[in-house]
Amino acid sequence: MDCRFDEDQVSFRAEMRRWAEKVLAPHYQTDDKTARFRPQLASDLANMGLTALRIPEEYGGQGASAVVAGIAAEEVGRADVNAGYLIINTALIGDIIVRNATDEQKAAWLPGFATGEIVPCICVTEPGHGTDAANLELKAVPGGDGWRLHGEKTSITLGMAATHAVVLARTGGPGARGVSAFWVDMSNEKISRAPFDDLGSRAIGRASLHFDGVPVTRAELIGLEGDGFVSVMQGFDYPRAVIGLLCLGAAQASPDEALQWARDREAFGQPIGKFQGVSFPLAESATYIRGARHVCYEALWLKDNELEHSAEAAMANFWAPRLSTEVIHQCLLTLGHLAYSTESPIGQRLRDVIGLEIGDGTAQVSKLVISRGLLGRAYAP
Ligand SMILES: Cc1cc2nc3c(=O)[nH]c(=O)nc-3n(C[C@H](O)[C@H](O)[C@H](O)COP(=O)(O)OP(=O)(O)OC[C@H]3O[C@@H](n4cnc5c(N)ncnc54)[C@H](O)[C@@H]3O)c2cc1C
């Protein structure tokens, strides 16, 4: 067994850390205050190859391993967890297209990911269906040389900024097998968008999207009719471990600051790190972060080696965002009143990371996957 990253991965991490610190970190808090997506962010990430990490080189991508995508997310998360949404969305949606689209569709759509011209979003959730997504209602009504989309999607990350969307719509009967996936140009005038006023990740934003008879053709159907739900849900797999690392990157930035504070800040005539009440939570954070990182990278390594990794990805999905929230909260307390001010990035990190406890499926869904693996379907919820 060898738990070390190889030389290329170590230098990629160092390059990412330098770049994210210089290019992303200075905008982390100002972007939150303006609460608007900054288009330069997509160009900056695209210039570093981060919007097409997992896309094959023949379509302009990096053809990177899942482990490398995890390293990128972790380092970006340390500087600006919100910028990581572009890594996650492009990896998730890029993978769905790579696995299910035709060669013509890939050639038409994927190069735009690499240049940053395409900012994609994924539209699954509806007002009446979140976890219960297989029963979604947005209708694809046959018409013209394809369908017309009628209905509402909600809670869509990058919904206000996206240029294109993968939309799940009902083309057939009830349940998952009646659902198909479509590639939709978001500039269509029959789409209207309404933003959420969110607690966190305000520079990325979520939106509700109304589809009022939006035409889609057969050339925009991804995969086979009726296969959309399964192909999209299969995409929500190893990216969960990438999301875990994005959160852990954000979490790790806080103990770094708290450790320095524990050395510098004095109370009762000594550095506060001398008090066990201060140093033990830092020791616990370091231990838990290390454990969760191992789970995330194990899931990604298994994926790269074409081994079963659903349980590990599910463990990463529920544990890493939760742990990150707890670690950031604890560090805020260690830094005291100063960290409660909006001058400090710690409170913002807390607000931002909480969203990822829900965003890609809740902890309960992940625990369902894990418990089914442990008990067998016949004995699990
Ligand atoms: C920051 C953020 C970003 C998001 N981005 C996107 C996006 O880009 N695209 C998109 O389509 N959606 C997105 N979502 C929506 C997200 O996928 C849903 O919020 C999520 O699937 C849960 O659905 P819900 O919020 O409707 O909760 P519900 O499904 O109503 O669940 C409410 C509660 O009940 C629990 N619950 C439900 N069913 C079960 C069960 N069977 N067993 C145990 N517990 C259960 C849930 O875990 C949850 O705690 C985003 C959400 C957030 C917060």
C-alpha cells in the first residue's frame, strides 16, 4: 500500500495552491458582497483547464484522473469554495455527456466547456420533488421535430448565469423510466429565471427556472428516450467525493488561521494554544479532516481504477460537508469575536459549506446507499 501522491500530483497541487491564492482568494469575500456571478471567474478557471478537467483531450479537455479533479477542488476550496462549483458542475455534466451523448453531440458541446464559453447547470429538482426526483413532473410534450418543455425547475446552482442546461423531463409514464435528459440552450426566450436570496454561495447563486413551451429537438436528447434519470443519477457518483474535498479544502483554511491565532493570541499571560480547551479541538479537527480526506481520495482512486466506489463516494458525500461545517464553526469560536465580523472569511465559509450538505443530495440519501451496501437491500430502508 502507498498512500502518497505521485510527483506530478504533488506539483499539480502546489501549482493549484499558488494560483488559487493569487487569482481566486482576493475575490472570495468581495464576490459574496456583490452577490453576482463574475464571468471572469469562468474564464480564469478555463484558462487553468479546470472547467474541462475530466473531458477527453480530443474535445479540448485535460483528460485528468478523478484524483487530480479532487486535488483541484481541494486547493480551489481552500481559496474560494464557490469557484469550486464550476469544477463540480463541469465535471458532473461533462461526464454525463461523455458517457451518454453521440460523437456529434460531444463535438458540438464539449469544447465550449474547455474555453469557459459554456457555463452549464443541471436541472433535476422541482418545487414538488427534491429527494424524490424520480417522480419529477416537468413535461416534454411531443411537437415539431422533438418536444416542448413545460414546467418548473428550482434550486438550480448557477441558474442565473448558466448558458446551457441538462434538463430532466418526463417524456413517458410515471417513475424513473419515463424521464429523459435534454441539452437546453438557456438563451431561449421561453425560459424565465428567478434568483434565490441565499444564505451562502451568493456569487454562484441558485435560481428557479420556468420552461414555457421550450422547443427541444432529437439532436438535443442525451442518450435514449427514457434513460435520462438513470444516466444523470449515475453521474452523481464520484463527483460527491470531489465535493467532499472542495468542502475539506475550505475547512482546512480555517484551522490554518486558528493555529496561527492560538500561537499569537495571549490570555492570562500565555498563548491561548497552551489551554487544552483551545488546542484539543484543533487536534480533533486535524484528525477528522485527515480521515475524511482519505475516504474522499479512496473513492476517487477506486473510480480511476474502475473499482466499485459507490459506498465510499456516499461516505464522502455525507461526512465531508458535515465535518467541514463543524470544523469551521469550531475555528470561528477559537478566533473569538474577530471571526464573527464579516471582515473575517470564516463566517462566510460556514454559510457557503452548509449549502453542500444539501446540494448534491442530502446526508440521508447517502446513508441509504451505505446502509443498503452493508445490510443488503432486503434489510435496509
Ligand atoms: C446549495 C444547493 C445547490 C443545489 N443545486 C442544485 C442543482 O444545481 N440542481 C438541482 O436539480 N438541484 C439542486 N439543489 C437541490 C437539491 O438537490 C435538493 O435540495 C435535495 O435533493 C433535497 O431536496 P429537498 O430540498 O426538496 O428536500 P426534500 O426532498 O423535501 O427532503 C427534506 C428532508 O427530508 C429528508 N428525506 C427525504 N426523503 C427521505 C428518505 N427517503 N429517507 C430519509 N430522509 C428523507 C431529506 O434528507 C431532507 O432532510 C441544490 C440545493 C442546494 C441547497
